[in-house]
Amino acid sequence: MGEKSQVRKHLKKELIFPNQKFATTDDLFTSIANKAKELGYVNDQFLTKIKKREAEFPTGLQLAEQGVAIPHTDADTIKKEFIAVVTNSNTQFHRMDDPSQAVTANAVFVLGLNQPHAQLQLLQSLMALFQDNEFLNQVEAAKTADEILKLFED
């Protein structure tokens, strides 16, 4: 299975937010947590735990031409697996490789996974996709959730 289809099977249309601006990571997490909870994807602990984990283990990545983030949290907060996507959020995340530095994340992939092995595989697939600058540009340029979903079809 290709990298795109690995990611695609976890993407949920109702958790894709193209062109959403968030002032802070807390705002972004609160918005996604509320929607995910309303739809039955996460439990009450998700928001608290994802904020705490991001503070302790930042997930921002500075790539060649843009910034991305891949926040995730404990499996016990996830009822149904998902990946939420936010594009053009311009939200500041601390960098994974140097937490003292920030990166402006234009694409944020919130991983809601409850199988540790699957999480590792998915992170590897995302990292491979992140090497493709043109692909990330297409994700950021997409205007609708359907357009984003289509980009992840092999």
C-alpha cells in the first residue's frame, strides 16, 4: 500500500478543515477536539492530553519550503481512529528537533490513532509525503475537504 493510501484510509471528511486560521495551538486543538468529540472519535480526555503532549513533545517540522505539524496523543483518548487535517492555519508550533524554535505550520495533521504500531507506520508515511514539496503545496492550495481527500488517492 502506498504512502498516500496509508494516510487516506484514516482521513475523515468531517475532520478536514481547509483554510482555517487559528491564533494558537490551543485554539486549533480545542476546535478539533470539540468536533471530534461531537462525532464520537475521542473521549473527554483528548483535549487535555493533546495539549499536554504538545507542550512536552512538540511536533512542528520545518521542511525545505514550509512548516507542518503532526500533533498526536495517547491511544486511550481515541474511540475511533482518524486523521484530522487543517490547512493554512499559520499556527505557531514548537519544533520537534529544537523546541526552543517555532515553526509556522501551514498544514497540520492531527493523528487520532489507538494502535501504536499503526501510528509509527503512519508517521513514516507522512514523513515520506512531506519530502514532496509539490504535494504539500497541492494540499495547502485545496479549497475543499473533497479536494484534499482526492490528493491522497494513489
